[in-house]
Amino acid sequence: MIKCPKCGYEHNSEDALYCGLCYELLKKIAKPAQPEEAETGPQKTEASPFLTIALIAGILSGAGVYFYGASSTAGVKEQAALEVVRQQEKELAADKLLAAYNSGREELLGELAKTPIDPEGFSLQGQYTKKLFKLEEDYSSGIGSLALGCPNAAEGAKDPAYSKWCENFAAVETASMENFNKRYQEFIQRAGAR
């Protein structure tokens, strides 16, 4: 029998954890013993810093290749689509430049038709020649700034639409120039006849 240290009750059994009268703790509960790790099992080894860095670098490079590969095809497609749009904008700008150039030449011919022709106007310092040179200069610098290189045979196979546009543009440009030159020469001949 165990005597309670708090209340003095003496009739507690030997294996009692608490006092039967006041419930004072008589014995502390012993924790079951933890089995120690077996020495014979595989032991953890620490990886060398070099191996750890190499492993991390491998993982990062693999992820980079994966994401670059996934995004590069989309990026290439977007870039190609953007180039097509830019090329179409350049073509439209070239068409507008040619239309403005033709319009300016038509205005010059209209002016020659309405007013009495001044033979001195066709000289190098003449008013008609200056207007014509200004139109030529504006058109040439505008076309040059667009950087439209007409494709050679190898490039034409890659982009047949652009190659076709170049052919059409050159044909329209040549026809309008020949038409203007013919009509302008008529005014020069009339001025020389006077």
C-alpha cells in the first residue's frame, strides 16, 4: 500500500497511479522506451556541395530547355505573323506613295494644260522642272525609307504573294511613268514650237 503525500490516504494499491481519495498523482507514467535506430541499416550520406550544385544546374537547364522549347515555337509564329503584318503595311504605304506621286504629276500636267506654257519653265531651273524634281525626290525618299527589297528568285519561292505584289507594283509604276513622260513631252514640244 502507498500513502498519498498530499492527503495521507494509506489504502492506495501499489500499482495505483492516482490517490483514491484526492486523485493526487502518485506515480509518473513512464514513457515506453524508444527503440534505437538499428546500426545495420543504410546510413544517410550528405551529398558533396559540387554534386548538389550540379544537380540543381541540371534541373534548371532542363526546365529552361523545356520552357524555351515550348515558348520558342509560339514566339516564332508570333514573329512570323508580325513580319507579315509589317510587310503588308509597307506594301500599302508604297501603294499610297505611288498614288500620291501619280496625283502630283497629274496636277502638274493639269497646270500645264490650263495656263499658257512658259518655255523657260522646262529648263533645269524652270518652275515645271523644279516641281517635277521635287515630286521625284519625295517619291524616291519615301520608297527608300520603306526598305522594300523586291525578292530574287530564291526568295520569291518562299513568299509568292510578295513576289507577285512586287511584279504588279513595278508594272503599275512603269506604266504610269511612261504615260506621264509621253504627255509631259507633248507639252515640251508645244513650248518649243512657239
